[in-house]
Amino acid sequence: MSKYDEFDFDTRAVRAGQQRTLEGEHSEAIFPTSSYVFASASEAAARFSGDQPGNIYSRFTNPTVRTFEERLASLEGGERCVATSSGMAAILATCAGLLKAGDHIVSSRSIFGTTTVLFTTYLAKFGIETTFVPLADSQAWDDAIRPETRLLFLETPSNPLTEIADIAELAVIARENNCVLAVDNCFCTPVLQRPLELGADIVIHSATKYLDGQGRCIGGAVVGSEELVGKDVYGFLRTAGPTMSPFNAWVFLKGLETLPVRMRAICASALALARWLEQQAHVARVYHPGLASHPRHELAKRQQDDFGGIVSFELKGGREDAWKVIDATRVFSITANLGDTKSTVTHPASTTHGRLTPEQRDAAGISDGLIRLAVGLESVADLQTDLERGFSVLHG
């Protein structure tokens, strides 16, 4: 048990995991070292065999990375966290650590496009098959499970349509079928949603997004039990080495310190912008869980503490109109990244989901007229004016 476990979430976001050195530093130290010096040959042998805890080699043991891991595990309510070099590395480490040839994944079809490619192109090479199902259809999840199914994988809210899955319901299905339930919690972060409390086995993060919050570094994380994450996922990281750098871990620690404040402010701005977009003549539909028009608004209210910073909307026109609106903006950054203090805008059909086939995009609901916003910390009035500038170039 950590000495910080008794404290509230906001306090743990600032302080959990830190162990000061003899220098007495206030801010967490960065340990930019590849290796560590042992007091004796016998100590080295004991470290490598696992008989004695301690640092061995920074591919898999580093004090700065460990501080980040312990802090995020505390916030998610997990026993163990393994930090990785990127969010995709976190997904790969989870699959490689838990699965073998002949195993089967049931995945939401509403996931990041690159995750779909990982499952269908690369894991398939090693004999791991994936079946994709509608995120919100729990019966479809149950029906897709086979005797060889080992993993259920989803993002909730989804990217970019903010669909919501009932995590507790899927957790029951996973337990009844002896499967592991992994939830990508990137969009909510533990400030808004804690999947482990709802019955999930593993939580995955792209730390690149909200955990950092300022678009500075690439990283990922896997959180769960000591058995699944501390043994199987960590074992893959130790051997294969998709490792988070100490410097990036330090940056993410600084991001976690302000995570609760940022997420609450971002949620308020995103909901205000979503409500405004619903009133715009060129907009056919707005996707945001905080809107009463969202089909799973009530579930989002029960499952999440707030509704997140992603707002997607569909124009009445197609790709040409979407690109015109995007190109006319001056405040929004045109980038596929999200989770920054700076608001971003992207066209999912040609960027984040551009590697999917047209049929896959149709199945996922990604139309050519769809625009995704990741709302940051700018003035909502300025963001509205920026989008109005885009709408003004459209006809009709």
C-alpha cells in the first residue's frame, strides 16, 4: 500500500509515486541512465535472478518511469502499471503479453484506425484473429465470443463518434467467458472514468494525449493486476523493449499534476461548444456524450464523472465542405493529435481512419463530412468565431 492511497484523487495526481533521493529534491528527479552499478557481483546476480528488488537496466527498470507508473496506477485504482514508448506500444504489449497463436479477439469496430490495422494486418500474421462488433451492442459482443476468445478490446467513448459502451455489462460477459476485458481510457482519463472499478481487467492509455496535455512527448501505459500486467505485460516489455524514456516519464508526471484541473475545464468548454454546434445551419449532427441527443447520454452520466473534450460533427456536405471549414480556421490547429491545451481539428476519414477501406469506414460510421474537434483551454467564444469563419465559406 502506498503512503498516498489514503488521499483524494487530486492529491494523488500531484504526489503519488514520488520517492525523494538523498538530495531532497522537491520536483521528481530524472534518471537519464542506461544501466546501474551494483555493490558486488553477488548483488548483481541477485537483481538479475529476481531474488533482490532494485534497478537492473533502464529498458525495464528506471526510477523516473517507475514514479509515473505508480502514480497512474494509483489514479486508475490498479495494482500495477507498465509504461511504454507509445499508446500503440501499450496495445501491442498487452496483446503480445496475453495472447498466443490461435487465440481470438473480439473488438469494437469503433476504435482508432491504427489499432484496427494492428489487429487485422500484424496480429493476424501470428495467427491471432479478430472479430469486430458494434461498440454499444452487448449482445453482439456475447454472440461473437468463441471457445478460443481470450481478449475483449474497446475504447469508450469511441474515436471519433463518442459512442459509449456499458463497461460493467461487458465485464460480466468477459468473466462468464473467461476473457480479459481491456478498455482504452484515453479520452476520459481516470479523472472522468475508472474502468477497473466497473469490472474491466486492463486499462490502456496513450499518455501522449491528455495525460501529457501539451503535446510534448509520445508514451503509453497499461494498468491492471499484478498477475496480468505485472507478470505478462511487463514480461513482454522487459524482453522486447518498447520502453518509455525517463525524460518522457518526467514530462508525463508534470502533466498528471494538472490533469484534474485541465480535464474539468476542457469538459465545460466542449459541452458549451457542442450545444452551440447543434444550432448551426450547416451541421447535420453533433456527437458528444453530454448532449441530451446522444443515444447513450444517460449511460455516460452514470459511468463517467463528466463528458470529455471530444466533439465531432457531421456537415450536410461531404469532404469538400469539411476541408473548406477546416482550412478556414485560424485558432484550431489542424492536426490528428488530441488532448492538448490547444484545440485541434481533423478530418478523420482522410487522416486517423484513412488507412481503413471505404467499407470499414462505413461500418464505423466515419463519413466524408465528419469533422473531429479536440477542445482545449482557449476561450469558447474564440473557438465559436473560428468555426463560424469556416461555415461562412460554405454555400446554402
